[in-house]
Amino acid sequence: PRTLASAVLQFASASVVSGQYIWLFGGTNGGDSDTVYNDLWLYTVSSGRWTQKSPVGTIPQRRRGATLTAVENARAYLYGGSASVGETVGPLSPETTQTVWKLGL
């Protein structure tokens, strides 16, 4: 797993605020290597701490520039993004052509 410092320095991540939490998914380091990630981080406002999370089930393919949107019942949906320049990402569910990934918050 990556370190906290590298997660905080990534950009083009998908993020969403839900109550006292900020969720961050994917993004890129923006360096010469243009590494794109598919990790999930949680920031707890009350403690000021970042924690790397491991979602249950199939995690989406690495991506940057995606959208993460919170909805009712403590859920968020991830949509879109790209893996790297000239490389498209596949569906968010390998079993179907589903293009949206649901995350329990």
C-alpha cells in the first residue's frame, strides 16, 4: 500500500464529503511516470487523520478524473475517469457493462 504522504499529494482524484468524512478514490501522482491509482482513503475531520480503506468486493480499475457523488442512505457512486493518456477504462463491474461503482460510506 502507498503511504499517507503520497495519497495527500495525488491529484485528479474522485472525492466526496459525507458528514464528518472525506472519501478520496484514485487519482494520479502527476509526475513523469504519471502513475494512476485505484486506492481508497478516508479522512476523519474530527481526528484530522487519513486512513487507507479496503472496500469489500471488486475494486474499480485505476482511474483519474472520475466523479464520486454521495446519495441518500450512506452511499456514494463512482463514475467515469481515465486510466492514463490514451487509455480508456472499462466498466466498473467486471460481470456486466455497469459503468457506476457503489460505495457504502
